[in-house]
Amino acid sequence: MDHLELQRDDIGAKLGMWIFIFTEILLFGGLFLVYAVMRHRYMADFHLASLQLNTFIGALNTIVLLISSMTVAMSISAVQKKDKRMATILLSITLLCAVIFLVDKYFEWGHKISISLYPGTDLMQSLKHGYILFFSLYFFMTGLHMLHLIIGAVILIVALVKIRMGLINDEHYVLLENGGLYWHLVDLIWIFLFPLLYLVT
Amino acid sequence: MPLLPWAVYATAWIQVLATPVIGITLLMIIAERVFHIGFFDPALGGDPVLYQHLFWIYSHPAVYIMILPAMGVITEIIPTFCQKRIFGYKAIAISSLAIAGVGYFVWGHHMFTSGMSKEAIWTFSLLTFLVAVPSAIKVFNWVATMYKGSIDLKPPLLYAIAFIFLFSIGGLTGLVQGALATDIQVHDTSFIVAHFHYIIFGGVGFAFLGGIHYWYPKMFGRMYNFRVANIAWCFLFIGFNLLYFPQFIIGVEGMPRRYFDYLPQFTTAQQVSTIGGYILGIGFIILIVNLFRKNGAKATANPWGGKTLEWRLASPPPLENFATPPSVPDNPYDYE
């Protein structure tokens, strides 16, 4: 434990996390580039295809993620104030929000899959090119985002366990900060995805 | 700090910012194969040229990832064997960053024949010519460092000098490719193959071998036989040029790349290349055997008279290197 303390570098850890976040932004940036090119090419089809999406659930997911970003930031303040109980409650709300998001996604995707509106089906092949591309982008972008959301939730679960065990405390909370940063990234990506996919009509 | 860390720093920026783009592109390819999501498939409304753009947006910065550390190694070797401080320290540091930065905007020069607009083509062409400037600055600075230096022609310096010569050929032929008119002639020919082998093998490869010979005593605590190392270098240099120079010539004459067979008029050149390849192979065997024979004299801390910090330690360095933090000089190349 002593040796670990000597090697500790919180500034380095935070810097590393920021650089990683930039790489994630570039990763999704490639997808946004593809979206921009395809939208420019098939502007009308994108408008029409987007009508198939459920804007209400999309908006709900946006609000849920915004709340979860707030609670995870508050949990860091709670840890800094040595309030273990509050930190636990706030992180649990964050994780609950993640679950709500995933449940919403299950219903959204489930509906599309039940009417055969997903990549690879005969129905999809029969549609116009702009439609095919829109739904390809929809599933790929929200799918990759969902994967990142699950990863972020796992990091926060680990943080929650460590808070309970006292390993994250007011003197040593860089893991929670980095987890919170990653969660903000997941939220930010959704903030971009939501208008691009749901609000283009 | 010495210029090798500067080079590695610039490389790190490219690695961090460019790699995600190939990551997402490959994910999209996987999606195409597994989930029938076709961003690049015309049958599904996609665009294969979009794939080319995404691929090259990473892959051009990737070649700068390869060359920048190699240039850093050369910048370490030359001052030591000329016993003279590097000429233009700031210029070399800034040009490393400039190569990293401008290198992001030139990817289209791999796609001149893909059907891009005229405006796109001349933009990429102009930027390609611009990105050659910092590399040229480095070459001038290396040569200027050698001027009036106390030249010690040991194996590491032989590799560094070979680097300057071979990298210059590679770089100048890169300009042939950067200009649209000449690129149309040489695109997808063995001229391109020769160009990038001069840069990557003649450049990165020789810098790597020079670095091995430079830091070998430090790493393994033993010297190696200089005469045998020099003989290996001769074989490598001659073999390399015999192998790749004819490819420039037949490339301009129309020999396509990625073909295993060739028209009769290219036979002589291809045979010369083959002989060059065998000479190269012999050179590698001599080099490796020489370095693997651990029977040289024990290495001192500083066999070359270098001024950077690694030469203050024993060879090989002890665990954790310095017992107390060393005094870092203001000038890393303090030869005068």
C-alpha cells in the first residue's frame, strides 16, 4: 500500500483520462463525418426516415442522462465533504438512470426489430438508399453509444464499491473523477446524437 | 531536453489523434461484414471513396508516426560523432511538431485518381509540398551540424549518413507524387513502392539500425566489432540501392505495383533488384551475427563521448539508473 502511495500521480491520471476522452471524441467524430456526408447526399430521405423514430423516448433518454451527469458530479462533491452516505445515494441514482436508458433502448430497438426495420433484412434492402443509410447510422451510432454507456456504468459500479469500502475518500478520489468524466462524455455524445437522429425533421 | 524526446512527443500527438479514425473505420467495415450495414457499399447507398478518405486520414499521419522517432534518433547520433552541438535546435524541435500538424491535412495525395474535384486536388497538392519543408529543414540542419565537426566515422554515423542520403531520395520522389501531373503517371506503379521503401527502409530502417549500433554498448555492456559492422553496412547500403533504385525506373516506364509477373522489357531491372535483395540479406546476416556474438570488450559508460544523460551511467545502467536526481544541463549538446 505504501509503495502504491509513492507511485500515485493524480494529475497524470486526470491528464490521461482527458487525452483518452479526446480519442473517443475522434472515434465518434468519424461517424459524425459519415453522417454529414450521407445526410448531405440524401437530405430528403433522412428527414422522412427520421419520422420513424420515437422522439418522445429520445427526449426522455436525453433528460435521464442529463440528470445522471448531475448526480455523478454531485457524488464527487459528497466524497470531498466526506459524506459517504450521500455519495452512495447519488451514484446509485446515476446507475439507476443508466438502467432506465437501457430499458428505453430495449423498447426502441425491440420495436424496430419486431417490424423487421433493421440492417440486413429483406425489408431494409428494399428501401431507398437514403433510408437504408439512415437506419444503418441509427443502429450503429446508438449501438456504439450504448456500448460506451455500459462501460461507463461498469466503471461507476466499481467506484461505488470502492466508496463503500473506503478506498475512495476525500483524500483519494481520482478514480471517481475520471469515471465521472467518462460518464459526461457518454452524455455529451448522446446530446449530439439526439438532434442528429431524432430532430432532423 | 534532447531532440529525441521532442520527436517522440510529436509522434505521441499523432498517435493519440489519428488512431481513433482508423478504429472507427475498421468498426464500420466489421459492421458491413457482420451486420450488413453498408456505409461504403454502393448497393446500399454507400460510397467507397468515403472509405478511402477515412482510411487515409489515419494512414498518412501513420507514416509520420514511423518517421519522426527515426529522425529523433539521427538527431542524437550526429552531434555525438561530430562532437559538435546540433545546428538549429529550435528549428528541429518546431519542425517535428510542424510535420505532425501539417501531416493531418495531406491525406488526399493518396487519392488523386479517385475522382476528387480539381479544387481538392490542388489543395492537397499544395499542402503536400508544404509538409516537405520541415523535413528538408531537418536535413539541412543535420548536414550543417556535420560541417567543421570532428567526424568519427563509427558504425552509428555510417547509418546516419546513409539515412540522410536515402531519406532525401525518398523525400524528393515524394514530391514527384505530390504533383498531380506526375502522380498520374506513377500512381500504382513500382515508383511508389520504391519511394516508400526509400523512406521507410532507407529512412526508418537505417535509423533503427544506427540506433541499435549507437545504444548497443549501453544496453548490453559490450562493444561489437567495428570492421564487421562496417562490412555489414556496405552490404546493406549497396543491396538496398540495387534492390529499390531500378523500381523507380521501371515504375516510370509502366511497371504496375502489386503484380507478381512482369512484361519482358522489365526483366533486367527486376533481376538487378533480385540480386540487390540477396546482397541485402547477406548484410543482415552479417549484422545480426556480429551483434549476437557477445564477445566484444566490456563497454565503458561513455564509449562515444556523448553528452546526453544516458552516457553518465554505467553500461548497462544499474537498476533505477541514478541514485540521486542528476543535474540536467541547460544545453543537451554541450560539446564546446
